[in-house]
Amino acid sequence: MLEALVTANMVNDPGTISIYCNDGFTVAEAVIERVSGMSFADFLEQEIFSKMGLTNTSAYFSERIRQV
């Protein structure tokens, strides 16, 4: 995916439209994994979810997540 993003052109000029797009999450995931040395899911768990007390939140399916 990152290789495809390197050669991709923007569809709109920056700041002209705001729509949901996974490309930013794909790039963020790669940066976080490279800088932190952890998987994206582990980083989210350690640095965000646990610090916010989010005990029923996960970046991936987990048996520990209580079914609501």
C-alpha cells in the first residue's frame, strides 16, 4: 500500500474537501511502527487505550474484550 501511495496523485487540493480516507491511517501505522519499534496494535494498546482506561477497546479482535 505504501508503494502505491508514493506514486499516487492527490484528487483534490489540500484543504478543499474533507472526506474519510484510510490512506492517512496506513501512513500513520507505518510511521508509528518504525519509530516505536512496536506493532501498531500494541502501540495503541500501550500508549492510548490503557492510558485512557479503555478496557473494552482494541485495534484487533481480542478474546479479552467483553461482549456487550
